[in-house]
Amino acid sequence: MGFEERWVQLVLRCVSTVSYNVVHGDYEIGPIFPIRGIRQGDPLSPYLFIICAEGLSYLIQKYETRGWIHGIKICRKAPIVSHMLFADDSYLYCKADTKEAAYNKERVCCTLQMPEVDNRSLYLGLPNTLGRNKSVILGFIKDKSLPSYAMSVILLPLEITKEIEKCLSKFWWKSSKSARRGVIWMSWERMSKHKAAGGLGFRNFRDFNLAMLGKQAWRFLTNPDSLVSKLYKARYFADTNFLNSTLGHSPNFVWRSIFEAKNIVKAGGEVENWVNKNWDVEVVRDIFNERDQVCILDTPVEDNLEEDVLARNDLVWNRKYPKVYKVVADAKQYLAQWNAAQGRLTSTSLTPVFAGDGAQFWVKPNPNIVKMIVDAAIFADRGTYGFGLVARYHEGALVQAKSKLCQGMISPEVAEALAIKEVLSWIDNMNWSQVVVDADCFVII
């Protein structure tokens, strides 16, 4: 790798002169002189490993720059990969010809003194190749205590997760090793519930599997510059993001597994997207009076959110219950706010004040009243959403109309809420005082 000879000799002296002493009880065994150098866990080991790994990576990049070796691309828009280093495992990719791969597999294994593996071999506890019958190939996983790594990479067949849960239930209900059957006092579905809900807190392994895969999917969104994110994006969602991706053509088993967790990540992303936002000043000023505007805008959303989340975590995970006086004070505050809201005489324009209003056909409003019709739409195939607004006089004449198209995927309820927000802002800009809004989303209204 080009290190100076004196520096190499100093490092080899540290490696060759190392010795170990083992203390067991009151006895000390040693010194022990390893004949193959330092072992994993030695303080010098990680430094030497990093130096060698960086040197090897630099040499590979040098060969690639000069055109002596060429990496691979899994698809047209994917980055070129020439090598990957995983701890003490190294992968080198090049063309399968005599110019770049000067040795065949047999000669490489002979030179490096390592055995050649077949397609049935395992890497990090998982098979290198997978066939159609996943239950047979992955059947050995159920014999492990908790296959967390496997569950974070692939979606185990439902048959295997049921077998794991069955083994756990047998362990709890059997009275002895010799007993074939035990008394089933509680169903596994109830045992997997949280303790606060009357269960024992055991994991539902299917849900746990999807949660682990959801963490991998979340990394696609939060760490798009990583190599794995770039490769999967180029292969499966090159022109969009993960939330708008499709299964694609000829997907591999890992992508199928991660794709199963997309709805979970998507649902959590929508909540995160709305919770973390500050108050929408425009909407607050359109709907509430000056006093309420000041009260609402002075309320720190994120600070209260963090406090609520911490309180919830203390209750669920740490079993810390709030003080009685705090509960009473919060209840009195909420009651006072509710009473104040009930005493207000103002009404919102979203309230349907006419019989039949909100139906699919035109309902004529009272004279000199403008009727606003609003509706939203989701275009899942293009990853967009939009809404249209139409204003008509009481006799049906068109006043104005507008539409808006936005990028992203949100729920229909959120799209309808954004459409109504746009209507309220439009009414304020037009200085209309007598308006009726017609929408078909009763959840928002």
C-alpha cells in the first residue's frame, strides 16, 4: 500500500510482541503469545483495520480511475459500485473477463486459502439466494431466539412468525419439559397486548417484522445520499420518492419486503408532517377574532407537543402517573375553554344552513349570497393532489373559478382541509361578507 518500511516494522513489532494474561478467580494464566498476531478486541486492532481498509479502498479507486477495473451498475441511473467493505468482509466487483479478473474462482480461493461457497451458503445468517418457497428456505430462522437482523431485511412468511409465537406460547404454558401439552390460560392475541391493556407485553412478530422493515424504509427518506438509498431509488423509484413508489417490474425479495411497510411509513409521515408545523397564521386570521388569534398564535406548538409526548412516554413505558393536582388543573382549564366556546354567538360559514345543501345537485342560496363550491382530488399515479373552487351568485351565474395542483401524497381528508383553507383565504381577499361554502367532506366540516 506504499507505507514507509520503518513504519511497517514498528507496526509489525507491536503485533508480534503482544501477549495476554487470563485471570480466572484467584488464578492468573499466562503469558499467552498468539502466533497469528493480535486478536479482535485488542486496542490496536481497530486502528490497523481502518488503515488497511482505507488503503485498500484507495488502491481500488486508483485502478478504477485508470480504467484497469470497472464496477457494476444495477440499472441505467444507478451509481457505479466497484467495491463494498463490511467490517472484515470485502466485496470487489469487476468484469468477468481475463483482463480484469485475472484469476478464476478456483485460483482466487487457492491463493487466499479460503473455501469456495455454493448457492446454499449463508451470509450474516441469511441465505445468499432465495427460491420461490420461502417457508422452506427460511425455516431454520424459527430455531433462533429472536431473528432481529433477518426481520429488518426480509418479511418472514406468516407461517414462520406463527411458528415462533407457537414456540413461545408452549414455553409459557407447559408445566415441565416432559409434558407435551399445557393449560392455555390466555390466547396469544391477548398476551401480545400491552400490560396496561390487560396483556403481558409480548411482541406480535408480524407487526415487529413490519416495524423493522419500516425503519429501513424510513432511511430512504431521511438519508437519501447513502449508497443503499441511491441504488434502490435508481432501481425502483427513480422519478419519485419512496412514498409514491410502486412495486415495479421483477422486484427482488428484499424490495418486496420493504415495500410492505410503505403504508406504515406513509401514515407516520403524514402525522409527522402536520404535527411539526407551526400555526398557519393565514388560516388563524381568517377564522378567529383578534382575541383568539393572539391566544392561538402565542401557543408554542412544538414545545407543547414535546411535553405531551414525554408525558405519554412516561405513562406508557416508565409507568409514571401525573400528579393529581396537575390533572385537576388541566381539567378545569379545558372546562373553562369549552364553556367559553359554547357561549360564543358567532357561527362559521361552513355550517350547512339550508336543507339539502351539500347534495350532489345545485341548491340555490338566498338572494345576494355567494355560494362557494370546493372539492379536492388525489392523483396517486402522478404523486400529486389538487382542488378546484367555483363561486356563483344566487341565480347560478358564475363569478370566478380557480384550481391548484400540488406535488406530494396526502390523505383525502388533508386535501379537503387544504381546499377549504384556500376558500377561506379567497373569501378574505375578495372582501365577500355573505358566503356559503359547499363541500362534501363531512369529517372536515
